[in-house]
Amino acid sequence: MNAPGFTVMIHRDGALVSRRWHMPRWLWRTLAIVGGMLLVLALTAVVLYGPIVTAALKVPVLELRIRRLETENRRVGELARRLDEAEARYAHLRGMLGGDVAIPQLPPTEVGVRPASEERLWVAPPMLARAPDDSTPAAAEGPSVPSRWPLSVPSFRTRGLAEGDPGVETHAGLDLAVPVGSEVRASGGGLVQRTGTDSAFGLFVFLVHAEGYQTMYGHLSRVLVTRGQAVRAGQVIAVSGNTGRSTAPHLHFEIRLGGRSVDPLTLVREGT
């Protein structure tokens, strides 16, 4: 007779003999205890080492992110360095051009709507005003086609004639960086049609010339002519400044023909 325990019998379909295994009760208890201990150990390992394993799996991802952040940090540092250099150059340029000089703010009006009764000589503060130098050779009197450079001092061209959509102007002339107080000269002989102040161009002078040409000079600090006055080519008509919508001292110079802007560089060149 077998000892008390458990018998496991396996019978395969179609077989004539069945297989039996007899296991004593103490062996089943031993296996159950060992299995329980192994299960407890496994659960303990999951609880204790699970977070460590999870963190270890995240290490490659974190390293990749760190490398990306380091690359972006280097780029930010390079951009900051370039920005500092650009600000330093801009501050230097403003200092050279007198950009820190205070400019009087004048009430804006639309170009050409000032009545003749209100026409007057626009005068800058004493720090900006100086006697014009008319030492250039005298030109022939009377109207003429614009052909002279509007400045007698060296300038730096910061922007030229530009167009956007077909037939739509985005910038109608030349922007010439010069120090505040530089003499502005008539590009050709003609009549002063308008002077005044504009929200965009600040103090301005508008001349009419021969053959339908017109010129405009903007961002001035002082106007030296009045409406209806005849001027000759090369005559000092104003003093440059930084009025209107302007970020640094410069002269805005336009040439128009038939009401449409033409590139000034096709008619005039610096030094003439």
C-alpha cells in the first residue's frame, strides 16, 4: 500500500495503458513551500529593483536629450554672441551718426495739405542748426532734370528702391545714412512745391523740376526753403536729421517722373 499522498494519472486517447505518478504528501508540501518562497522573492525583486531597471532603461533616452540640449545651448550662446556684436556695432554707428541727439517731435500732417498761409521756415534746435555751406560751384539758374547727388558729405546707402507686388512700391527711394546736420542739396533746379512734416518722412521738402521730374527729401531736422521758392541745382535746401519714422539719422531721397518713383541711381551718382 502506498504512503498517504497524491497520485497523478495521465491517460492518452486510444492508449491501453495509463501512466501514474504517486507523490507523497510531504513532497507536495515541500514543493508548495519552495514555490511560495520563490514567488515572494520574485515579488520582492520586482518591488526593490523595478525602479532601478526602469531608470536604467531611460538612461539612453536621457543621454540623447542631454546631447540635444547641449547642442541647442551652444547655438543659443552663439546667437547671443552675435546679437551682442550687432548691438555693439549698431551703438557705434549711432554714435558716429549722432543718433543720441534729441530730435523735436512735430505734429504729423498729410504731405501737401498744409495751407500756404501756414507755410513757414522749419528751424531745428540750436544744437542741430548750422549755417549752410554754399561753396560748391554755381549751377545754371532755372529748372533742370535731377542729376546731382543730394549730399556733399560721404554717406552710406542702407536701402534702395524696392517693389513688392506688380506695380506696388514698398520703398520709393534711397536711404542714405549721414550724421545729423549734414547739408541736403537740390538734385536739380526747380521750384519748392511743398514743405512740411509727415508721420513717415518727418520734415520734408518736395521740389518740381524740368520735364516732369520731382524730388523729395525726408527725415530732415531743418528746412531752409519755403513754398514757391526757386532753387538751383546744388543749392542747400535743408539739413539732415532723424525725424518721422526713422531708427537712425539718414536722408530719404526720391526722384519721381509722372507721379511714379524712378531709381535715383539711374540719374545721379555719389560725388556729382
